[in-house]
Amino acid sequence: HAADAHRTDLMTITRFVLNEQSKHPESRGDFTILLSHIVLGCKFVCSAVNKAGLAKLIGLAGETNVQGEEQKKLDVLSNEVFIKALVSSGRTCILVSEEDEEATFVEPSKRGKYCVVFDPLDGSSNIDCGVSIGTIFGIYMIKDGGEPELEDVLQPGKNMIAAGYCMYGSSCTLVLSAGRGVNGFTLDPSLGEFILTHPDIKIPKKGKIYSVNEGNAKNWDGPTAKYVEKCKFPKDGSAPKSLRYIGSMVADVHRTLLYGGIFLYPADKKSPNGKLRVLYEVFPMSFLMEQAGGQAFTGKQRALDLVPKKIHERSPIFLGSYDDVEEIKALYAAEE
Ligand code: AHG
Ligand code: MN
Ligand code: MN
Ligand code: MN
């Protein structure tokens, strides 16, 4: 029976990646090994997040990070877990984390060919009230076989070979692309395995939802203000869009990917480069959006064409359904 076969033919993330890898006979399984260590980190953070309220993991760690943000205990814990998991994979050479001011250069004996940029815990402001949070990651290959150097992680997002996020919400969902489409996996806690639940995700071409922090409206530039106005008071008699804003990028992007619509974190007078960090927030989410048939724009250019100069550089970002992003691109083009 097809249903039974489906139930017993468990497509785990490991099996899925091995299938993908079999299309690349030259690869020696390094990516699979790297991914299995990222998955291990996600499983650990998922269990820590679920126990946070009980295990006194709520609240501040009493430190502030390079972003000038007060670090939460879970920020620090998640960062340590991912750094350790990635180093122990023996497949990485440079790591960039939101929580570490400097890049981590892996010791020679444990080095591999991948550079991983990651936000160990995204949406930290939502931890203490139990709203969905997540981990975001992007993977580059080191540029050439030489000594790892900072330029290896200052590559445009289009050079990423894979990107993904794990969302710790009502279920633990890992969404991943290795450049051949986007697939979603849900953790089955009884098996401790991520099972393929969202094969070949495609974002609707146009959506009915816009997602932005309206509290920053006073400081928006012209095109952003005009676009949001259009969402609320459409001139062509169409229905206004709904506003959905969770404040965790992972959750807002996951909803946008599945339901369609547009997510905006624009520049404003206070922060001319917006708030979101290029390497481990803007690039991975833009990579996924393009792989799912959507697009991602900075207000000036295609997000994945941006070449970062610093590892914690920020950029405005408009991403989501293809047609919705086209509209805001037209408004910025008219401004030039
Ligand atoms: P992080 O918790 O990793 O620092 O990221 C928080 C980010 C992102 O998750 C979210 O989209 C954005 O901050 C929300 O910012 P505002 O509260 O300014 O809207
Ligand atoms: Mn932060
Ligand atoms: Mn973040
Ligand atoms: Mn974070």
C-alpha cells in the first residue's frame, strides 16, 4: 500500500543528502559529514530551547556581544554548541558567528575545505516569551587550496554552496538548499531524526502578506514608505495585504516561504544599512528564496551579488514572492 510504503520508507535528512551526493561521484561525503554535525547542533539547541524555561536557561548571560546586544544564556550556549560541533566535524576551516567578534580559524589538524557562517540563535528577543526562534547557516567552499584567510568568508552570497535554517517552534523544522531546490525536514523526537516533510518547496509567485516592523515607519526612506502604503491602501481596488511580523527572522521567513508574501527589514535614518547581518542572515535567506523561485533585493541590488567587506556587515533586505519583490524594486528604480 502506498501509504504504508510512505510510512516505512523514512526519508531522513542524512539519506536525502546521500542521495543528492550520489549525483556527485567526485564528492567524498565531506558535505554529508559537515551537514550531519550541523544537524547534531540543531538537535541539541532544539532540546535546550524546549527545556529553557525549566532549565533556568531563560534570561541574560550578563555579557554583550559585538552587535552591542545583551547576550542571552541560550545565545551563548547555542554558539558554543555549534562552534564545537563544526570544529569536531573536521570539515571546516573558518567559522563566523553572530556571537563572536572575530572569525574562528580552525586548527590545522582539524581543518576541512568548508567555511560556515551562522547565527546560532536568531530571534533572541523572543526566547523568554516562548515565541519561535531559530538557527541560520550558510556554507562556502574555501576559495583556493591555500592557507584559510578572511577573504574566504567575504565572498558574495551567490558563491554559497548551501544554506539553511532550523526553526524551534511548535515543531523543529530544518529547511535546506544545496543549490538544487529547497527541502524541509521535521524532527521526529521519538526517532531523533529529521524526516522529509516539505519536498521541493516553491514560494507562491505573489502573496497577500507583508512583514515589517511598522514601529520604524518614521525613519523609512521614500520607496519603502510608498510600498508599505500600497500594501495598506492599494490604488487598484485590490484587497489590502495582511501584516504578519513575529520579530524572529527565521519564523517570518519560514511563513513567507510557505505562504508567500514579502519580508522587509529596510534601511532607516537610524541604521542606514538596516539591522540584518549580511553573512549569516541576509545571504542564507536570500539563497533559499531564490532556490524556491522567489527573490531578494537590498534596495540597490540583488542581495546575493553583494560583496561583504566585514564579517558583521549589515544590509537592508526585501525578500519573498517574485512579483512582490518586483514591485519594491520598481519603486527604488524610480527613485534613482
Ligand atoms: P538575533 O536575535 O539573531 O540578533 O536576530 C534578531 C533579528 C531578526 O531575527 C529579526 O528579524 C529582527 O532582529 C527583528 O528586529 P526588530 O526587533 O528591530 O524588528
Ligand atoms: Mn543577536
Ligand atoms: Mn539573527
Ligand atoms: Mn542571533
